[in-house]
Amino acid sequence: MSQLNRYEFVGSFLRPERLKEARKNYELNNITKEELTKVEDECIVELVNKLKELGYHTITDGEFRRSTWHLDFMWGFNGVEHKKTIDGNQTFDGEAAMIDDTFMTGKISCKDHPFVEHFKFVKALEDENTVAKLTIPAPAQFLEQMIMPFAWSNTKKFYDTQEEVAKDIAEGYREFIKEVYAAGCRNLQLDDCSWGMVVDPAACKLFGVTPKGLEKIKEQLLEINNSALEGKPEDLIVNTHVCRGNFHSTYASSGAYDSVAATLFAKENVNAYYLEFDDERSGGFEPLKYVEGDKKVVLGLITTKSPKLEDAQAVIDRIHEAAKYVPLDRLYLSPQCGFASCEIGNKLTEEEQWAKIELVKEIAEKVWG
């Protein structure tokens, strides 16, 4: 796969302090939108230059124009609005996340999504050694945002059934993919916490279903992700990252891949899976036996939640352990998640972040040459 390299990263990076300051000043009406954009542009160019300097072949904007990895994308759809949360609307390992309440105000559709312009900026920074990647939340993530028990009472003002919601979201994604492909995107990553929620021990309570109902949820997630990709151009690489939450070095869910492997790994129509394996919450490698055909697996063995550098040999040993289930030539290496899924970022410094990125490359070169 020409657009996947042995050493990869998930997408988001720690926001530089001057970017955080600029965003704060914009919210206080101290600077204009144009002034904020200028700071964003400068910080993104610096980030891309750093990635090139370290020898990475994938570039992103680090999600520097977003407050969160997923919600900003949803706000670009018609029929979706947001407002500042007061008490924190989701708890990550005991910490309340102050991320905007996001909700439906009408039927969902997509036209002229702002992320297309965001992508064009990164696309212009490509060179002969790099490919621009765009990271967006998976359709399943969008669907869950609108139909989970906490949201359905509002959503049902506009839709009679969850199937109708899923149909419009999938159609919106197909339109977005058409727009961003026309802008030159050939590497799209779908970030997806919904599977992480399904494998959590409290999944039935989270989704408000019985164990039998949870099986239907799995099929629902698979169906919307695949439906959104129907008719995509052949040369558009689409990968997915399966996550268990990533806020200020905390997490939202736990659970091994075993119960979703036969659905997710065998049936989702993506080219590669970026999978978290940085601690015991993700379970073992055996479920990887369900990854079929020539699909790739990017092993997230380097944690972004802690500044402590992993032991290189221990990571190499784990790669070879995973190779018992997926051939080594279909395995790749990356951090387990982004470094700043939300603007607040994880609890490590930029210097520690780059040390992790360098370690990923160093290990990959030892394993694959």
C-alpha cells in the first residue's frame, strides 16, 4: 500500500501554546478570525516541516483547526449545532471533559464542508516524499452521537427511526468524500470510538440494550461505515482507527477486540486498521486472525497517554507476537492514538511527544529495514 508506511501516526498533535492562546483570544473577541487562521497556518506549516525533518511520509494538520477530534467535523453538516457544556458531558476515567454539547436541529445533510478547505492547505504542503492524510470521525461515531440514549430524545424530533438517521449520515459522508476527493485527498482515516464502547463491560448499559440488542448495534455500526464508503473512488485509501477514548491522558472505555473481531476485522471495507495495543485494556492479538485478505494492521504499541518512553526491544517482541496472527509484511507501527484528541492535549511535553514519534520510526526500521 503506497500510502501506508511502516512507521505511522494517528493524526493529532499537541497544540503549541501560541495556538492555544490565539484560540482563547478569538473566543474572547480579542482577535479576528483572520488573525486566528494566520496563527493556525503558521503552526501547521511548522508541524509539517517537523514531520518531514523526522523522515515521516504522511503529513496532517495535527487537527490544529479543531477543538476536538470528532465534533468539529459534525458541526460542518447541516442540521447539527453545538453549545458550550457547563458541567462536562462525558467522563473519561473519572475526569469530566468540557467539550461542546453537540445535537441535531434538523435533517442531516452535507454540502461544501469546511474541512475540504482545511485539507487543501495541507495538500499544498505535500512533496515527492509525502502524502497528506485527513482524519475524520467514522460515520458510526457520528451516528452514535445522535442516537445514544442521552441524545435520542432530541433526535426523534426530526427522525422517526434510527435507520433514517443512519441513511442521511451515510449520504452526507458520500457527499463529503466526493468533495474532499476532488480537492486531491487520497488518504482518509476514519476515527472510531464506537467499537471501543461496544467491547466495554458496561456496553449494554451505555447503549441501553440487552446482550442480544448489542449484537444488533454491531451490525448497525458496520452497516453505516460500509454504506458511507459505497461508490468511493478506487484510488482513495480509507483506513480506520479504533479507539477507547483519549482525553487529557485518560480513557473512556476498555475491552479486548474478541467480541467485535468477526464483524469489524472481517467485514468493514477499509484498507487498514490502526489498533490500540498499548496496555491490557485492549486485550491480546489473537482477534487479529479475523483480518482478511490483504488488509493491513497498524499496531498502536507506543502510548500517547504517558511521557515514559517504551523499551524498544519489548515493542519489537510484541510486533513478532502479533505476526503469529497477521503476517509481518502486513503489520505496521504507530502510537496508539493522537497526542491531542481534544485541544487540552495529553499530559506530556512537545519534546516528549517528538521522542515518541522518533521511537516509532527507530523501531520500525529495526523490524522492517
